[in-house]
Amino acid sequence: ARGGVIIRQTLAAGSRTAGSLFKPYNNRAHYHRRATPDAAGTDSYATVTALPYWVKITRTGYAFSAHRAPDNNGTPGTWTQTGSGSLALPTLVYVGLAVTSGESTAAKTVTFDNVSITATTTAPTVSITSPADGAILQTPANITITADASDSDGVVSTVEFYNGATKLGEDT
């Protein structure tokens, strides 16, 4: 049996998944990852002292990491990484609580409290590298615009170029 927090690409069975879970019967915190749909997942784990215990999963772009912390009178103690890995998930995902008995004929119960989801977003950065700032261009002309783009929260998929409200083009 396991319970914890999970991030999924879809709600379909066998979806790409990353989770920070706890197995109470053997006092193990788990980082679970399924990188390929419908494939078996992989786990890394650490033995912990006893319940109650805190778990969390963090995501930065395609990097995921699971953490655990002992309970400290209703707040988490020191967070320790349980496992980490890369997982190609889209920006929009499903986040939730997960419980599995590990057996098709047995039901299990997990109690969750102090649940929160925190999403932080940093705007991507884009800088035009050519033509140079302040360059004087003669018309008519074919002008190539190049740019550097990055996003600390993920991957930049498209950069669009505008002159006011007029779209000049885009690059993927």
C-alpha cells in the first residue's frame, strides 16, 4: 500500500507520472516515476522512522524531485530528498493525492492533512540578438531577426516577433 502526492500527464491508466509516496507497512518514503506511458514505473526509496511523515514533490521544467520530512508537532521537520529524475511532461498536468493498496482485492485507507499546492511561474526571457539595438535599416530589405529565449520554469516552444500588433513571424 502507498499514499502520497502525484503529478500525472493525464488521468488515463498508465499515464506518465511522478510521485512522492509513503509505504506505511515498511516505513519507506518513495519517489515513483513512470517515464513511458503504460510501462512499469521505477522507484527509489528511503527508510524512515515512523508515521506521521510529510511528503512533497517539486517540479522545475522536466526535473522532478521527491522529498520527505518527519513530523515536528504538526509541521514538517527537515526535508530530505528521496529521489529525483527527468520526466517529459507538458506544462499543464494533473496534481493530486494518490492511494493504492497494491492488491486488486484489498482496500487501504490513507489520511491526508495539511495539503497544499504551490505553483510558481517566472516569465520567460527573450532578447533580440540581431539586428543590433539602434541599427538603422534601409527599406525595402529582407531583415533577419534572431533572438535568445529561455524559461527557468520549463521549455520555450515558440518565439513570436511583432511590430506593434502586426505579427512578423515566429520561430520554434
